[in-house]
Amino acid sequence: MNAVKPKILKGFRDLLPDEIIAREKVVSAIREVYESYGFVPLATPAIEYKEILLGYGEEASKQIYLFREPDGGEVGLKFDLTVPLSRVIAQYRDLPRPFKRYQIQPVWRYDKPDPGRFREFVQFDIDTVGTDSMAADAEIISAMHDCLVRLGLDFRIRYNSRKVLNSLAIFSGIDTGMSHALFRVIDKLEKQGLENIKLELGPGRKDSSGDTIPGLGLGDEQVSKIIDFLSMKQQSRDGTVRTLEKLFAGVDGTGEGIAELREINGFLDAMEISEERVVIDLSIARGLDYYTGPVFEAILTGKEVAGYGSVMGGGRYDNLIEKFAGEKVPATGASIGIDRLLSAMQKLGLVEARPSIADVLVTVMDRERLIDYQRIAHQLRSAGIKTELYMGKAKSIGKQLKYADRIGVPVAVIAGSEEFERGEVSIKDLRVIKETTVDIKDRKDYVEAKIGQKTVPVDRMVEEIESIISD
Amino acid sequence: MNAVKPKILKGFRDLLPDEIIAREKVVSAIREVYESYGFVPLATPAIEYKEILLGYGEEASKQIYLFREPDGGEVGLKFDLTVPLSRVIAQYRDLPRPFKRYQIQPVWRYDKPDPGRFREFVQFDIDTVGTDSMAADAEIISAMHDCLVRLGLDFRIRYNSRKVLNSLAIFSGIDTGMSHALFRVIDKLEKQGLENIKLELGPGRKDSSGDTIPGLGLGDEQVSKIIDFLSMKQQSRDGTVRTLEKLFAGVDGTGEGIAELREINGFLDAMEISEERVVIDLSIARGLDYYTGPVFEAILTGKEVAGYGSVMGGGRYDNLIEKFAGEKVPATGASIGIDRLLSAMQKLGLVEARPSIADVLVTVMDRERLIDYQRIAHQLRSAGIKTELYMGKAKSIGKQLKYADRIGVPVAVIAGSEEFERGEVSIKDLRVIKETTVDIKDRKDYVEAKIGQKTVPVDRMVEEIESIISD
């Protein structure tokens, strides 16, 4: 028989049960937090017209899977969730404003695949569209905070305002046309350190491999103003705002950015967001050119997960949706890096990876009585206990328990003719076996020795199992 | 400004919040049922190699979105979930067997788009792979039953075995090569009625538009045997098996199909599945040629949703996965028609369509105090109540309540300077307004008249709101 050789595209992956079960725990925790703030779900098609996908600029085309649909249209797979959101805002004019939506869908990018970097990945975006209130930005930051607390991670959220960075440009006498270049240098502070940044602002520098990184060519006084700004000691949120007020005092056009940060501070205080976890960091610029106001990102601070980079991030983009809607529509939002969060949590042992959802495996000692075993399984399911009836080929209970152990089911039910006659079942707490250091091939002895095993009347079965799995 | 014109491909759709919220309720109810039987989730990429997609035959290519990926490979969007499942089974040889998986993912088919028929739709498949035990088939039927009960629908599940239909072919002296044609005629019984079927088995007939439907050309005695079989009175599950035993008595090769049905009956009895809802129907064949054993389908029986056709269906396909795995891998499974189920439930008023998930809208009477309103919202969220802070442009409370009403939030919190000073808030039960017949433009009066409204101390706010939303 000519079998079709199973293979999968480079940069793509299957999510097997253990992976997707763990992932679903992370996603649903985050979804619940955003729903508690009143965000609602949206889903858009995988395929969009090419002209929609390139609505923000031709540059994206390099990474888009473009093709011609059978009807003849030039189309492609969506590469982000912001373009479809903009299309939706433009297309359905009667959506409530503000429109607070979350969207959890795959996107496709023809990037160089790396370990941990895929060409198809699920993006989780949250955005509030149609309000310029800083309350919206503060809510997104606050919900980011709540998500990370709920996931049990150590983290820091850092925020800033592009307007404050614009003020820095004014304050340092830097041309508006150069400000994005300035922001990109500033954004490297954490990775490169202050000395390298100083060189990149001025004459340029050589990197570790000897390559030249051109500098912005700023004068000494300009560089020193920027470095002073970036060296500002970490202070309380309000402390930073007061320092900025002093620094920029008397400089025209610097009031708005400071006011944004002050407003956000007020909302964060009202929502009891800790100063230790959520701080202003004036070096945060975020890469994308389209941000217009507050920008924010979350990093993990645990030692084992240092170097994971930003796990959530975003900002306000008041001029972007206009390209679709034809009118100014202010918006702010964030993307959540589900893959990074999940692998950090796996590294920290915060998510259990087991390829099963069931709590109980009903083993089959006597195949002639399969119906009786299915009846037991049915009783357990009716009591709300997730139950799998063993349907594999193994006849020995030892091998069936090995299967239970492998898929991570915590409880096995065992019954043979004797038990059936007496109206009893044996319940085996498999976590007890797991805790012993006995090799798996000896497990059969453990079954026979009935370790972690207890025989109870059938009408006490549910109660006994509940007491084990609720532990 | 040159705005990009928002448009979407023919046969594709956006799922706006009200639609996706309703859909998620249906999907999660079904998922919970299948998880209670020990099924685990799987996800596979949207894009597969063309040779994988055509692994079961070239015929599928007409409906597949095929294209060339930038790396040069011939690829396409997946059009079902059975092909990827087969690939996964062949690719990961160490998956537990049986592998009981559910998969909820979009698929793409270049079909003629119709109202209610889309080129991108979410498929919900459940399959048990690697066992030939009828316990697996019975579980899929039983879980179908549990899903429909949980969704509150009136339904009937009908099952049969392809082997019994093969027995009918033997019994009627019909050539094996003709049996699929026979099954396709039998499958039309419900739609066409016994008389038309009789003609299609024999000389053929003309349909209502005068077109000729060719017949199978069977002899009178053959036709009469088949008609007798199809006219068998609806009986209890075991009754049907006994009748079949009598009918096929002494005919070689007819035992296996009957044995399958008998086994399934035993399991269904053990799982206390009602005889009224789940019956043997000997005319069920299911369209696909690849079924080899039990076949089953669920239809809705409510008067308002007659004509919705089958909402869940499937069967056993023991020879299909072999094309990928190179070895025989028995499997059985079903597909759930989420779109049909959802639209039936909407028609029956069983799912509430509201474009919001929040339970409370905190209105803003005094914009200078936005921080105080955000504090109230935070208190409610901390108590587990989903809460949206009003961030729209409307200043009047009347208009804000109109917004609350529109997005379907059941409770509004109202507070002005007076309330803040006294440490109180007003809580408005918006369902009371909904129940009045007052036109929406007069609602402002209702606010002023404080209908459904109650003023309580802030520390009783959570308790009051909980008592309203738990109603």
C-alpha cells in the first residue's frame, strides 16, 4: 500500500493535546480578565484582499502569504489583527463606541523560522477603539497586570508616552523628522547600556563583531540632555511626573505628554495597582512607528526567565484606523505573547503538561463485562467527573495503569468479578504510585500490593473519588 | 485622505461580538461534554502540503484553496479535519491508543456560497482512533445525546450499521459493486418517500421538474425485499435487532452487522440513553463512501426547526487512516454542525444574543471624577463582577443608559456628587426598563423617575448587584 508520507511545512506545527491543554489554561485566564473589564470577542476571516492587508503600507507584503483565489481576486492570509480590526471599524459603522474587543486568532507571517518562532501563530490582541480617554490606556495596563498576577508570574510593567519622548526631542533641540530614529536608539537602552547609546546618539560605534553602527550625529549638549533624561533614577510614578515637570519647565509643547502620564497614574492608583509592579520607564519607546501616545510593555522578572523579552506590549495609535475609516478614530491596545508566556510558565513549572483532561480511568479486567465498566464510567460522568473507559488493547491491569500514568489521569477504578459480586469497586490513587521511586515495570506489583488502593461499595465511589481529585 | 475601501471576500464573514458570544456558549457546552468522556484537544496548521490534502483522492482538489508558498511548495488550506488527523496519527507514532481527540478549527472550501453556507467555517470533529470496540461508537452516540440535552434541544439520534446495509445487499442478491449506489438511494428515503425510492430502485422516475432520475434496474423481487426492510416498523432498539435476526436468518455474512448493533444497544442501555431519543433507523446510510461500520446522525425534532437536516453525524471508517499510516488503524467519529445548531438555537430563543459580556456599566455623571468611577469599577471587578466603565462621548445619563441597553448590560451604576458625598451609589436594574413598553427616547424620564433604581451605601453595592444578576 502506497502510504502518503506525513509531513508538515517548515515553520508550522501541530499542537498535541498536552500543549494545547496547557495553552488553553493560559488563554482562558487572560480572556477572563479582559472580559471582566468589558472586552468582547471578535473573529475575522483568515483570508483578506491584498489591498486591505497592505492598507497600512506596502512594506508588509514581504511577509504575507499572498495568492490568487479561485474567483480571481488577489488575496492573502492575515498577518496581524490590527488590519482586520481597522477594516471592521470602517465596515460596521454602527458598532458601539468605544468598541472594546479582544481577538484570539492565528496569523501567518513568512518570516525566517527559528526555534520558538513560527510562521503560523495565535495572536491575542485587545484594543479599545473610539476614545481618547487615558482611562482606556490605564485599563489595558491594569488588565495586563491582573493577567500576570493571575498566571502567578513575577513581572514588571513599564509605561511611557510617545508624547514625552517628543518633548525630549523638543527639549534637546532635535528635528521632528529625526525623532523616530531617536526613539529607536532609546529603545535599545536596556540591551545596549548607557555608554553604547551615548555613542549611537553621537558619532556611532563598532559592535562586538567590528561592524559599524552609524550614529545620529547629535552634538554633545544634545546627547548630554538625552542621557540625563535616560539616567533619571527610578522613582514613584508621581515622582517621575514631578521630575519631568521640572526638567521640561518652560519648554513649549511638553505639557501634553506629562498630563497623559499623570492621568494614567491617577487611574492606576484608583485600581490599586502596585508601584512595584507597574512603573514609568522613560526609555520605553516600542518599535512601531505608529504609536502616538502612551506605550507600555510587560517583562518577566524571574531569574529563570530573564531574557524572554516583552511578553505583552502595545500603545495608543490615534492615526492608524483613519486609513480605513476615512475619519480620525483614536485607539489603544496591546498584544499578548501567548507562546512566550506559555514557555515561561512551563519553564517555571506553573502549568502542568499532561495529555489528558480526564480525572478517572475505568480499567477493564474482564472484557466480557465491558458494559458493566461503561456503566461505572457513566455513573462517574453523571456526577460531573471526567471519565475515560479503557479501550486499548492491553489486557493486564498493570499495563492499563501504565497507560493511565502516561496520560496523567490521577485515579483508576478497578473491578473484577469478585468486586462486582460484592457490589464494590477498587479505587486507586495513582499519584501515590507517582510519588514512589519504583520503576514502571514493577508497577504491576504495586497494583497487586494495592498501594494507594481502597475498596469501597459502589454507592460510595463518587464520594471517594471526589475526595482524591479535590486534594 | 484616500481611505482603503473595507470589503470582505464572497462566502467569508466576520463574527461580531453578539454572534461569537452566542457561538462560544454552544461550543463550550459541547466541548465540556466530550471532555467528560476523556476526549482531548488537537490543533493542526491551516496550511498543508497539496499531496497531504489529496491523500484520500484527487476529487477534493476542486474545493481546496491551493497556492504556492513563498518557499516554492505546493500547498493549500485544509478543507476538513479528518485528513490532518490521519497525518497526525501517521506522524506521531507514540500517541496513546486509542487516541480520543476533538478538534475545533476553521476549514476552507471553495463551494458555491449560499445564505448560511460559507467558504470558511469552523468544524467541530470528534474521533476515537485505534480501537474497533463498539464501546467507542456507543460513546460518540451517547456524547452526541448529552450535548443535545445540555443545549436544551428536542432531537432524535438515529443509527445503523453499514454492515447491516451490506447484509441487505446480500439478502436481496445485489452485486457488491452496486452497494454504494443502493445506499445512496436508501439515504434519500426520508426526503423522497417510499414510493419514489421504489421507482429509483427499479426503472427510475421523473422528478417534479420532469427530469429523469435513472433507476438501479433491480428486479421486482429484489425491490420488494428492500422495501420490506425499509418499511420495518419503528421498534425498540432490541426489537429491531431481533427482527433483523429473523429477516436475515440463514443468510451467510449477515451476522456481523447485527452483532454491532446489539453491542451498541448494550452500551447505550448501560449509559441510560433513552429509547425515545436514540433509535436504530435502517434507512440511515450517510453519504460518504468510506464508512465501514456503525453510522449515526442527529436531527432536530422541534416544529420550528424542521428542515434543518442533520446537525451532527458520522460513523466508523476503519480503512481510511491506512492511506497515511500504512497500516490498518480503525477509527470512528462525528462532525458537529455548529452553524446549524447555533441558528436553530437562535430561532428557538435558546441563546441570548447580546453584544456584551459585562454585567454592569458604571455610568459617568461627572467627568471630573472619572477616577472615582474607575475606583467603583475596580471594586466590582475585584468582587468577580464583569464591569465596563463608560468611556463614550455621551454626557447625559439617559444616553449612557441607552448605550447600556443596546449592548445588553443588565445593571447600571449611577453616582453624582451627592451620592459620592453620602458614600452611596444608585443601582439601576435595566431589565425593568426593558420590560416596560416605553419608547427609548423617553428613557431619560425613567431614569429621573428612578424606575428599577435603588440607592445603597457603597459597601452594600456588590451584594445588591449580585442579587440582581443572579436572578
